[in-house]
Amino acid sequence: MSVSELASKQCIPCRGNVPPLEGEELARLSAQLPEWQVAEARRIQRNFEFPNFKSALAFVNRIGEVAEQQGHHPDLCFGWGYAKVTIYTHKIKGLTESDFIMGAKIDGLYHAKS
């Protein structure tokens, strides 16, 4: 599956009692988002750079719109010239396929900015 295939999928709300991704499946999905770091096998994160505060704010607002549409909400930290995005499935305190789908959608937003 390519990044664009991942981005075309919809996030599925987690109801709990689902094991977090690990092993081969985690490696397969993380390989599709090479600019994202897997941290502690529990979350993915990426830093984005911008020329100013206004651009970072606009990006974060676009992420918020997609997050609301998908019902999957990343943790966002931003300031002058940067945005840091952390994604994981809060209900299970780990990773699901939806986290990678959201990461691919966010990558699409970032690449569409230019």
C-alpha cells in the first residue's frame, strides 16, 4: 500500500479492547511514512517547518479540520516556524492503522501547501 492509498482510507474509531500494532504490521505501516518517527512503539510523530507563525497556524488549522472529519485527533504543538504532530490511538494508548492513515492525510496537507 502506498502513502496515497493510505491517505485515501478513512479512520475507524477505536472502541477499545484492540491490541496495539506491533511487529511486522507496525514495521509495514511505518515504512509507508518514512518521515514519521515511531516512538516507544506507541505513537508516531513528525516535525514540520514553516517560514513563519502564520503558515504554521494555517497548517494546524487544516489538520484540525481533517481531524474533525475523521474523528481522529492528533496532539498538536506549534509556534513560530514549526508544528509538531503526535498521533496515537488514545483509547488503547498505542498505534492502530488509523494513526498511519491520519499521518498520510497530514503529509498530504503539508505537501499541498506549496
